Amino acid sequence: MESLFKFLPHKSYNTFGLVFLTLFVSIGVVIIGIASDFESKATLKCNPDEALASDLSTRKYIETRCYLKYVQEFYPTFPLYVLFVINFGLVLLLSFIYAYSVKHRVEIFANSPSGTASGAEHESQPLSGIISQAASDPMAHQSSTRHFVFTVYLSHLIICRILPLAVFASLLLNSSNFPVKFHCHWPMNSMSSTHVNLTQTNISIVECTFPMGQKKEKVSATVITINVLFSTEAFIELAFLLWSTCKDHSLMGDMKFCCVYLLRKRNRITKLMKNIRKNVSHGVFYLHDDFGEQRLTRRKLEEIYINLTIQEGREATWSSRRKFQNRHETYEAHLKPPVDATTLTTTANLFKPTGASENHPRTILVVGRPGIGKTLLTKKILHEWQQQSLEFWHGKIVILIRFRNFQQEKTSLREMLRHSDGLNMSSADFNCTYEYICLMPRNVVLIFDGLDELKF
């Protein structure tokens, strides 16, 4: 059986699905062996009267004839072990068909077996073989929102598990009556001489026992129970998936269904998110104040930060069309907030739709004079994400990248991430995080600080 499962594409199932199929087939192999053994030992023992069977050969003949009547009356069309082979074999066959039908699609989102790259691997090497195909070239797999794998998987649950197991359970329920006691009606032909020759038939009852009857009923009941349990489990899984997709329609897409449900990458990335939040240096959230004191002191971000006033678009105060008569008008222009400006009570408001648009902003450029609070704002965003105080930050990764650390003309996102706060981790964990960033950009906030500090 192990050699058989080597040909099954394991990535087409999650861990629970593989355990289910392995357990189901293993139980089936044992039960088929038991049923086959029972079939070979099935005999009917009869105890006819001496008037019917005066010798051993006649006794054997009566037992054979009665056994044929028993088989005709109580046995199903096919032997019991053949029904079990069809029951378990059909599920296995349909499982293989499903696994191979989605194999290519799932492997696009699965890591290559050579993905356990050592820490000595150079960062600039290609990522093929380290992360999935979809993450290494996201533009080439833009059809990842299709519902192909999800649809095939649901069909597989219905056609492969629920329907055949329920049908065979009802079939076995109607075909598993094997009484131990059997009354065999045996005819006796005798001739009586009268004016006309007339044949009379006398019916005798032969008491017979079928020792394997109770055992056959027990093994049939076992298969019925297994079918009911496993089909119920499949129905619960089907209901769970439908309920989950009602809450999150994106789960039906190939990318999310493969990564989250089949490959179970969410569990690992959730742990990595916690580690990233822990690994962010606390020194990032401590600042040196400069309020005219003789000595600089370090203060927490919460003690210094004040809610910023943000104006969408460019500031029009300094337009060439407007001239100021004196310095007081200049100061007043900056101290008075514009009509369309908003005060950020939380940095999460930056990512909400603005104006009449219902779309969330994908790219935000914050400009302002030096010292106005741009860098402080980036740290505040990182701090709110680390604290997870708002639901908006749940399930997201926030990464702060400082441009001052990159003075080369050519660099890559992968190299930038390696030098960011919180991503000092093993190569395997970093590759998983990088893959998540490439596959789930909607759940990632990349903060680039100090664009003006680039020197090339």
C-alpha cells in the first residue's frame, strides 16, 4: 500500500485529507482480507433425518443443495468481499483522479523540494527552487483568482466520498442479512399405486446452521459504520468550506485555497508574523528629544507623537498666484489647516478610501518639509501594527525599509527586506515571508522612509 501512495500527488490534499484517505484505505484492506477469508470458510451444516439421508453421500448432497438455496435467498448478487473492494477501491480511484487533475495547479503555489536553502546561499541568486513558481513570477500567474481547484475539490468531496459511501452503506444495509439458523425445505418424491399412477411430493424441513452468518453481519455492519462516519466527515468538511467562502469569497481563488487550505501555509506565516513583531527593535520606538535642554534624553514614541494633519494632494498655499504682504500672513497660512485636511487619529485611516472613491489606496506618497514628522509617522504605523490594537492590522505584515541603508545603483526587493526591521530570521523563514509578500500583496504594507536620502 505504501508503494501505491507514492504515486499519489500529496500536495493535492492537506494533512487531514491525506490521513483520512490513508486510514480509509488501510481499514479497507484489512476488512477485504477478513471478508475474503470468511467467504472461503462459508459452509452450511445440516442435520437431516435418517429417513432423508441414510448415508454420508446423501447427507453431503442435501447440505450442498440447501447451501445453494441459502445463497440464492440471502446472498447479494456479488460476494461480500467484492462489494467491499468496489466500496473502498472506488473511493481510492476517484481520489487519484482528483489529485492528478489539480496536481499541476497546486504545484504552482507549492515550494520546491529544494526550498530548504542553506543560510550560506547568496541573496542575489534566483529564487526558483526556493519559493513557489507563483511567488517567483507573480505576473505569469495572474489567473490565480480562478476557482478551478476549489470547484474540483468540492466536486471530489461529493462524488468521491459522500455519494458512493452513502450508496454503498444503504446497499450493504439491505444485503447484510445472514441468519445463522436456516430451515431448508427438502422435497421427497414417492410413488403410490392406484388406478392411475400419481406422484406425491412430501415437504420435509431440514435444520441447518450457517456459522459464518453472524461474522458476516458484523463485518458488514463495520463497513456501514465506516461509510457513515467518513461520509459524515466529508459532509462536515463541505459545509465548513461553503461557510468559510461565504465569509471570505477570496478563499475560492486558486491561490488562496491552495496556500491556505491545501498547503496550510497560513499556520506558518501566522507564527512568522508574531516573530516579526517581536523581532522589531524596541529602539525604533525610542527617540532623542531636542527641546533646548542641556542634555538629550530618550523618550518613548507615545510621549512625543501627536496626531498629524494630512492634506490629500499638493499644498496650494505657496502658489505663484498668491502673494503675501508681510511675514505674519506667511505664518498664518501655515498655522491654519486647509479646509480639505484631516487629522489622523490613527494611522490606519491612511489606508481607508478617500472622497467618493470606494477603493482603498494602494500607494501613498507623504511629502513635507524636513522635520515635519514624516519619519515619525512611519514609526507610528509600525508601532500600531506591532501592538495590533486595531482589527485593520490583523493578518497583515508591516515592514519598514530605510533608503539610507542602500547606496548601490542596483538592488532588489528581496535585498531590501533582508535589511529591514524584524526580518532577521533563518533563510527558510525569510523565504516563506518573502513568498507571502509576493502572493498576498493586499496583506502587506511596505513603508519606504527617506526617499531623498538615495544618492544615485
